[in-house]
Amino acid sequence: MSGYSRIFHPLNFSGPLPGKLNNPFCYQPDALSLAAAHELQAYLAEAEVNTAEAGKMFGVLVVTDEQGHLGYLAAYSGQVEGLDDGVFVPPVFCYLQPDGYFLAHERQIEQLSRQIVALEESSELKAARTQLAKLEAEAEEVIKEKVSARDEAKRHRDERRRKGVLSVEEQQRMVAESQFLKAEVVRARRQCASRVEAALRQVQSLEATVKALRQERHARSERLQRWLFSHFIVMNARGEQYDLLQVFRQYYASSVLPAERLLPPSGSGECCEPKLLQYAFLHHLRPVRMAMFWWGASPVAEVRRHLHFYPACSSKCKPILSFMLKGLDVEPNPLEESSEDSFRIVAEGQGFVVVDKPAGMLSVQGRSRRESVVSILRRRYPEAMAVHRLDMATSGLLIVATDRRSYVELQRQFLEHSVRKKYVAVVEGVPAKKEGYIRLPLAPDYSDRPRQKVDFENGKKAVTYYRVIRSEQSEAILELSPLTGRTHQLRLHCAHAMGLGCPIKGDMLYGSPADRLWLHAGELHFVSPVDGKPVSVKSEAPFLKQRT
């Protein structure tokens, strides 16, 4: 690509062109898309694009022009400093002009943020909070002393009553003492409450200002986001044009989400795919092949591998591409097609069934309304409920309760971690140690669902025991025992550099594509929810059967 200044880059390729665009959500790069990607990678290396601190997603779209010439377009997600704008397609909407509407209002929001920080860290608020804490502690101590004195006096009176008959005068003194000490507790509580309430009002007054500024910042941010997305006008292959607010509203038309939740996620429209398609449609270019790859270092929390190809993200790109691809002949997404295989019931008892789910079948029904294990079982058991779930791409053993009471009991066993599970997986690479524990807290990656990320501040505890069963030069077979049940726990613990650094074979999200995800739930040990008898079920991984 050296020396090119045109956005349409001619591509030398011999052979027939595919009739359909590959599905951006599930694909393996073919020779055509690899030819374009390799040219772009050569340019990035020559241009010495520095992404050492945090890498970036780049993409190519192979196209033909109106004269039938073959070429490709290049794009990057978000913003990258120092790249030649003549090489890459422009953004769908350019909003970063120094004196433009967006940055001007963003500066106002940043000013509010600085005011909020200044108030939160002010000596006045700190002093008010310190005084409140001091008075609360003093009040607690004073009331504790008064209550202790009242209770101690009561013990003495009770002891004197047990020792013998008391005179009327002494009984009257004891009643008076009891009433006085009770009143002392009440007076102390009132006095302390008065002092604490005064201090609390001072804190609340200062915090109310902070709260008002936070609300103003939130309202301004939402207005700015709506303004931004109303100016992101995307086109589809039919020539229709919608702004992103309309696109997301249409995509979630049947959703039960409240209207405010339908605001596109931050960064929507700035990924490679919308940029590439927008430019192609505006310039009458026919999309032929698309591929996205990561260039540079992986973010600490995520799993991204240099030069590896990745599918389009779901949270931002799924609604947008569902609109933009209308009018194009696109290959189907195999992940959204019903599995031809059906599950088999491998154990059945009072209140439960255990099924062996094939890869590609849903555990429970989702938005697509595709058949799932539970939807099929409900024809036989109307109250059937999945006690836990397996990813659609994962095969293996799944417990389904057949009535509500059994579901509650089995859920209790999972919550108390008394259910033992073992998985078998084939991973790319060989772990440094033969066995051990992986402890990496996990949290959803809200900008790219359903991906998860490692998050040491807000993530939930996630622990996995692993053991290498057998290893070869480039891969290993592992036994995996999750001690917690986080989404994508095994997949991320295997793939992340702070885990094993060995992604599970066929992991489209955290590794490389293959014929399937080589992960199988092979063992379950639990207690029957009705009769209390232990239940142990095993299932051999189908991909291991193929290897023997």
C-alpha cells in the first residue's frame, strides 16, 4: 500500500469472486480477504503504527466498482493518531472539529465534572462528614452507657427482690429509679439525635449541590449523545438512510426495554464495519468480502491477539449492521441457525432431567425464539426450568428442573457450590504448569456484549481449577473445574494472558475460529431434589471421540 493516497486500493487477485458477502458476525477469512488484510498489515508495519500501549481493530472491505475493478477499503475503529487519512475511509460522521458543537458541549460537561470533584474533595464537605461521623460515634457511646446503667440497675433491683421481702418505701424508690433511668435513655437519645440531625443536615445540604450537578451532567451527557447519534446517518444497500437513534429503535422494536435504555452505546457507528459499508454505499461500490483484525498489544482487561481476526461486536454493531446489510446477499450466520442435532436425556429422576446438549443449541430461548433445550422439554414438562446454563457453543451436561420446588432446591445447591462440575477442553498451546488454580475476577464488557473482561475493581470472584490431561506440540487437553459460575469463565480464564494464555480451540470471541468450540461439560455431581440421593452423570466429549 506504500505510496497510495486513494481510499480505493486496487487489489490483484486471480480467481472467481464469491457471490455473497461473508457474515461479519461469524466468518473465517478466505484468500480474498486475507490478500487485502495482508496489504493493510504491511502498510501498518511500514508506517510504524505504534499501538504498544493499547492496540486497535482494523478492517478491510473488498469491493468492486461500477466498472468491475477489484479493490479494497481500509478502516480502523475509533480514533488513531498519526494515520494517513487518505488511506482509510472517513468516519460516518465527523464530530471532533475543535470549535464544533460536540467538543464545545463536551468541554462544558468536563467543567461540571471538575466542579463535582472539587466539591466532593472540599475541606468543608470533608469537615462536615468528619463531624457527623464523630457525633454519631459519640451518640452511640453515650446511649450505650445510659442503656448499660439502666440494665445494671435493673439487675441489682431484681437481685434485691430475690433476696427477700422489700418494704413499700424501698419498692417505691426502686420504681422511681427505674422510671428515672428509662427517662435518661430517652433524653440521651433525643439529645444525641438532635445533634446528629443538625450535622446530617449540613452534610446533606452540601451533598445536594453535588447531586444536582451530577444530575445536570447526566442530562447534558444524554442530550449530547442523542444529538450525536441523530447526526450519525447510515445507509443500507437499498439506499435507505436512518440515524442511529432510528436504527436502534427499529432493532429493539419488540423489546420490553424502557425507551431510555435504547440509546445506542457510546462509540456506536465508529467500528470498522459501519465505516466501510457507509463509504461503499455512498460511492456505489459492491461489497464482496469483509474482515477485521487486531493490531498491537492487548488491553489488560480483554483478550485481543495481534493479527488475529475477529467478528463484529454485538452490542454496537448488531443493530447497525442489521440495517446496513439490508439489500445485500449475505451468507447466513451459522451461530443463529438451529442445530440439526437434538439433545438426549442421560439421567432422569423425581424433579429433574439431565440432558446432553449438542454444540449450537440454546439452553434457554432467547430473542431469536429458536428452539432450546427448555422449550423442547416444556412439551413434556410444562414447568421445566434450566437450573444453570451452557453457552450455545458449548456441548455437554445440563440439569433441568421439572417443577418449581425442585428448581428452588437445585438452585440452592448451585448457590452453595455443592454441585461439582467438570469440563474437558482442547486449548491452543500448552499451559506452563500441569495443574493449578486461576483466580481472575470477571465482569461484563458492556461495550461489546456478550464478551466478558477481567476487572479487579468491579468484577465478581471467579476461580477455576485446571489439570492437563494430555499435551502435544501445539495444543493440550484440559480438565476444567469451575468453582464459581461466571459467564464465559472457563473461556476467559483459559485465554487471558493472566490466566493460561491458551484460548480454547474454536473460541470465536477469545481465540480463533474452528469447526466448533472445543469445550464440553463432561461431569455433574449433585443431590436429587426430592429423595436426596446423590446423582453422578458423565458424558464423553464428541471431539475427543473423533481423535481416538
